Amino acid sequence: MIRALRAAAAALLCAAALGAAPVRADTADGVAAIVGDEVILLSEVRTAYQDYLERLGPKAQQLSAEDHAQLRQEVLQTLIDERLVLQVAKKQNATATEDEIDEQIKNIAAGENITVDQVYASAAEAGLNRKTYREELGKQITRMRIVQGAVQGKVRVTDDEVKKLYEERYGHAKPGELIRVLHILIPVPPDAPDAKRAEARKLTEDLREQAVKNGDFASLARKYSRAPTAPQGGLTTFREADAPPDIKRAIAGLKPGEISQVIDTAHGENLFQYLDRFNPADVTYEQVADKLRAELIEEQTKPAFEKWIAEVRKGRYIEVVAPELR
């Protein structure tokens, strides 16, 4: 489980050389680590650590004390790598500009079929004011630029590799329609008291109301869902014949874009936004080649990044100050 978390944490991070002189904090109180001439606070580690636990949902209860300790160290390492990325970008004048941030927000709005104001409103619901949201988005743009320039540019995917993946995924697909939906899961343990389940249901109903009003189901899924598909905006594909009866009933008759009622299952409270149906046996290579190539590039980027960032760390001043994180 921890290896999977490590891979997910490092997927989009990278860094390069930065000859900044190290600094020393007057006190280690509140400081988790020093990276070049900047510090990472314990509060940053706690926030990121809690976010991981929330995404794990009920699985977090299965972690041992050793797992928790290792996870905190992994979270800190992720924050260190992230800080290095931003430092390098600043030195290379590669930091995202205000115009680039504006353009990205417009793209998000277009992709979600909402207005720019609704994008900011959704961010506010997630606890990010306009300034903070723009800062975080700017960091994402900057990270991707460094990844593409320093790592992805060295990754090569051949046509044969793409065709092989196509054959594995579609070449032997069973006939029959698959359904694509966006999914939000608010987990509830089977032995949870009625009050706990009622609380989860109320939250899910509120989310449905927000999604219907704002048309921003995917953003809500990224923030609130504890399903594995949350980072992808809840995007889920399944064969209708294999779906549980209650889910079949919930999406039956829905038109593209429509949202189901709240569904109570053994895993918790659920919402679905119906997207479309398709038969994988009818999917041609030309239709998905670009998507599959991008997927392979991303997959190969991870080990390339790990190798590269390991070299970068050797040339940096990095000190873990907090004893519990060493």
C-alpha cells in the first residue's frame, strides 16, 4: 500500500540544480525540513498527510503505526521534491505567468462546461480563495512544464508499444456495451451507527444539489469522493451486466449529463453522473491511439523522474529538522 502511495505522490514532481546557499532556522520549532534557502513547516506536512488519509477512506484504519510513520516520511519527501521544482523553475524563469493561469482557468471552465466565476466558486467551496487557488494552479502549470522539459522530453513511446496496448485493452474485448459515469463515494463503514450514515447521506445529498446547480460534478468528486477514481474527477467505466442492481436502477433512463439520486450501498453513499455508453469491440485503433500513447508516456515518466530527482537531491542542501520525520 505504501509503495502505491509513493508512486502517486511523485507522479508529477521533478527538480533540477539550484545553487542556493542553505539557511538555518533560529529554532526548529514548527520546521519540518530545510530545502535550499526555504523551509517546509510541520503544518504543511500535517495537512498533506491528512489529505492522504482522507483519500484512503476506511483503508486508513488498516495502517499500522509503522505504516503511518513511513507515510509521513513519504509525504515530507514529496513536499521537498515539490519545493525543489518551484525553486528550479524560478531560476530558469519558467514559473507560470498570470496570463497562463488565466488561460488554464478558461480551459478548466470550458472542459467542465461552466463559467470562470463558477470555477472560482467551486474553489471557494473547497476552502481556496481566489488568490490561493491561482497560486496553486500556477504551481501545477510550473510542475508540468519542468516535467515535460526535463523528463518527458526524454521518454520515447513507439507505435508498436501503442498497438500492443490497444490489443491488450480492446483487441479481445467482450462484446457488449460499457457505461461511462462520474462517481462520488462517501464511505460509511458497515457497522457505523445510524447517525454516522445519516450524516454521510446528508453530505451526499448536498453534493448532488451543488452538482445540479453548478454543473461541476467532476470538481466535487475530486474534493469529496473517496473512490479510487477521485483524482480523475470520478471517471468510471463498467459493464452494465456486471453492475449491482441498485446502481443499474439508479442510472437507468438517465440522459447524458444527468445525475442519479443518492444510492445507499454496502460501501457508503453514492452519486453518479451518466456520461455515455460504448462498445469496446467497436473502438478502432485510430480513435484511441493518441490517448494510449499519452498514457504510456505518463507511465514511463514516473521511473524517469525518480532517477532524475535522485541525482538532483545529491546537489542540494536538504536537512530534515523534525526528529519524528527522519
